[in-house]
Amino acid sequence: MTAMKYRKTIIAGNWKMNKALAEAEALASEIKRELAEFREADVVLCPPFTALKAVGEVIGDTPIKLGAQNMHWESDGAYTGEISAAMLRDLYCHYVILGHSERRAYFRETDTIVNRKVKAALAANLVPIVCVGETLEEREGDETEAVVRRQVERSLQGLGGELGRVVVAYEPVWAIGTGKTATPEQAQDVHALIRSVLASLADDDTAGAMRIQYGGSVKPTNAADLFGQPDIDGGLIGGAALEARSFVDIVKAAK
Ligand code: PGA
């Protein structure tokens, strides 16, 4: 489905396990200097947990929003090392990245776990950014459609009327941190597929209003072509989000 685009672009910087406190504050300050008045797209910074409070204080009441990179699905209890949705809300997080391929691959997060987390995030009034995407082996084996369909259906099952609040991020695993970006056409094909799966989980209007980000080696030089595709509504940016200049240039490519 490639209906008219009326969705606000959303660009999120996923800092992963980078930036100690002072570095995080410095990066957020530089980004704020350039984007404090920028309203053409929603901008989200996702620093590590340890820098959430400080980055939140830097961005203050600008339109830039705060996001976390993960959370647990329970609200509290004996889960050593984990962080709950309410704890993130306490720090004024608006967003949380869930089911990133690094979490799926290195920490064995399944679609079932991601689904629990999505429900807990929505219940706490956080907007989940739910990541899906195929590996190189799966793409070469012609399994992209089946894999992405399964991840979307299972990660987002049973959300009822809340589904529309979710942001989906299509991140082909072979493009993450590799410098190999999906072509705009390759990405568009999968985004259109994701939107049709969302329509089957809800309805055309809900799916048509939901934002689907692309992630995987987005750079200032390829951002505009990607974001110009009918079903691509912004980006989830890793490496290029660690430097203010490249992140700001990517954000400004979104119109
Ligand atoms: P990358 O990472 O931009 O460094 O490829 C994207 C991501 O993992 O979210």
C-alpha cells in the first residue's frame, strides 16, 4: 500500500553502548544547539540508561524527545540489572527501542519477549519503536518477506486499539553498522509489506497513519533518498548519530 504520505517523519538516534556521561551531555548540547527550533520532523535521542537523566536535562523543553534502548516487561520485582517502563517515565522518556536486532541476536530476545515489552511500554504510556529485519542469510534465501511478516505479527499481536501508537523500525541486519545500506527501492518494498501486515492486524486507516522508520547505515548522503520513499517515515540512526554534524544533517534531510 502506498497511500498518500501524511505522517510526520521521525528520526531517532540510537547511541547503543556509547557515550559516557560527559560525552553524552556534550553531544546532546551540540544537537540541541542546531535542532532546538526544528519542528519539521520528530527527533528522538536514545542514550544509554546512565545518561538518560543528563540528556533529558540538556534537551529540556525543546521539541527533542528522550528515548531508551530497552526495558523489562515487568513493572517491578526481583530482576537484577533490569529497568522498568515506570523508571523510564520517571526520567521523562517518551520512547523506548524494543527488539533491536542486537538484543534479539546477543540477548536472545524472541518475538514473545518483544511482545510483552511492547505491551508494558504502551501501558506505561511510552511509545515503543519496535525493530524488525532479516539477516543476510535470510535475504539470500528469499525469506525476507516471511521473516519480517512473522516478526511484525508476533511482536505486535494483541495490542487492540493501541497498535496505532507503535513506531516500527525496519532494520535489515546486514545493513546495521556495515556501511551497506538497503537501496531506497529495497527498503520501500519491505516498508510497503510491513504496512500491509499492520493493516491486517488493525485496519487501513490505522496502518496508513503509523510511522515506519528505516535503519541500517543511514548517512547524510543517503538519508533524503530513503526518506523520500512513500512508505519510509524516517530513520533509526546508529553510527551516524554519534556525531552531531552527521545526525543533524540526517534530520535536516527529512522534510
Ligand atoms: P547503524 O545502526 O546506523 O550504525 O547501521 C542502526 C541501528 O542499529 O539502529
